[in-house]
Amino acid sequence: MPDQDIAREREHARGRPLFEEWDDHLFKGAAEHYERGRLPYADGLADVLAAELALDGTGTLADLGCGPGTLARLLAGHFARTVAVDPDPDMIERGRELAATAGITTITWLTRPAERVSFEDGEIDMAVFGQSFHWMDRARVARDLRRALRTGGHLVHIADVKTERPTDGGIPRTEIDALVREYLGEVRRAGRTLLRQGTPGDEEEVLARTRFVGPRRIVVKGGGTLHRTVDDVVAEQYSMSFSVPHLFGEALPEFDARLRELLARHAVDGGFEVGRPDTDVRVWTNPPPA
Ligand SMILES: C[S@@+](CC[C@H](N)C(=O)[O-])C[C@H]1O[C@@H](n2cnc3c(N)ncnc32)[C@H](O)[C@@H]1O
């Protein structure tokens, strides 16, 4: 691994950002696969948030690292206005299209990193991160939100509960991982760099240091199963930062054929019955300024 990457990994351990600047290779090409590929958050998520946080259709939501507006679209009806932010232009474009199809008109889309958004003091009532905070300069974004969120406003972190996925429906994950490593190497890829230790999970420390109050944790049960076709699982693979299509270069057609062949060999009735993951919700409250 180049020295530069080793240095970055050391900093990562100290709560530092993974990237000094947004790396436009990170999710390049993922947008078209995202909505189909990613498993949905638990069905009850919007209702649980509305009840727990007394959402009443007023105020402003910021969805930071919105991807194709997964949470912005889900929650827009609970706010007067939503600001959806992502530096990947294709994610934003896809979000716009999906919102238009759903008749949602209250979302403003911003193509930029969360670190580059300037909100007015107290402009935001709730900020939400759906599996995106770890990519950011977390200390900086948290500091900015202490000012941008109104006092008593909420910062909400949302992720799949990966360890509680009841069944993966026979998807050959170990073989898929080995196939990806065969083409992309042993160390996890991330845009133009490598991540030896994966992404940081230090949001609780970072937010404690920034003096947010919390977290309050809620787990929304997924429940039941979803039928996933071979195409769905291929889309999931290409929606992941560590195996977005461009990383395979000219070998993409060959990788694609081998992935499909592997999945077809394990599929039952053309697919997989996958347990719906639970959704992990952690809520912090913005106290009055010190
Ligand atoms: C795993 S996707 C999550 C998308 C969506 N929030 C969801 O819950 O499905 C992570 C997203 O974070 C975005 N992202 C990465 N670095 C970012 C940054 N510095 N500021 C804002 N978004 C960023 C990526 O472009 C990507 O769309």
C-alpha cells in the first residue's frame, strides 16, 4: 500500500476524515444501480421517526449524503421543505427523477459535499445521514450542524443492522467477495484510494466531542423476506463503493459474466429469498449553544 494510504489509515483511527477532498470516483456509476440494488430500510421507518420526533409537516429537513434521495423522498411529507445534498451528480439526478415520478415537489437538490453547504443559523429542524456520515469530515460537519440546527433540533443517523440480517437467502457472499478480490485486489477499494480498515464507525465519539446530546437508539424491525433476482443482486454489488463498475476497467464484462454465472448457480427459482434487515436509528439532540 502506498505510504499516503497508510498515513490516511492512521488518521482515520484518530477520528480524522478519510478524504481531504471529495473523491468523485467513490460512487461513480453507482447511481443507476442504487435504488434497485440496495435493500430498503424497514417499512415502518418514516412512521417511527414521525412519532418519536413529533414531526408535523412543518420545518426543514437536511438529508446529507442523500444518494438518490432515499431518505429525503421517504421523509419529505413530514416537513415543509427538504434539502438533499450529495456531491455525486448522478445520484442527485436520479433523486430528482424519482422525486418527480412520486410527485414530490418540496425537495431542493444540492450537488456538493456536506462540508460545502452553508445553512443559516438555526435553519434546519432535522439533519439525517443514511449510511453517509462515515465518508465525511465528521468533526467539521458535526460542528457546522451545531450552528445550522435549531436548538432542540435532531441529528439522526440511519443504517441497516447488518449483524441481525436473519437470512441472506443463499446468496453466495463469500464467493462474491473472493471474486471481487480476484479483480480488485485484497485491500478494499474506495474511489482513488484503498481502505485497509474499512470505514470509520466513530460517530458517537465525534458527536459527543461536539456536545450533541444522545444518542437515543431505536431499532425498526425489517420483518419478512424479499425476493431478489440475479439482476437485483448484481445491482447491489455495483451500488457499493468497493465494487462500483468503473473499478473493474476493461475487465468489467468478464467480471459481470462470472458474477452472474455464480449467482445463477446458487439461485432457487431464479432468485433468493432475503430477510429484510432491521434499521438502526440513532437520534441526537442539539442543545443550546455553550
Ligand atoms: C451509501 S450512500 C447512502 C445514500 C442514502 N443516504 C441512503 O441512505 O441510501 C452514501 C452517499 O454518501 C455520499 N457522500 C460521500 N461523501 C460525501 C460528502 N462528503 N458529503 C455528502 N455526501 C457524501 C455518496 O456520494 C453517496 O451517495
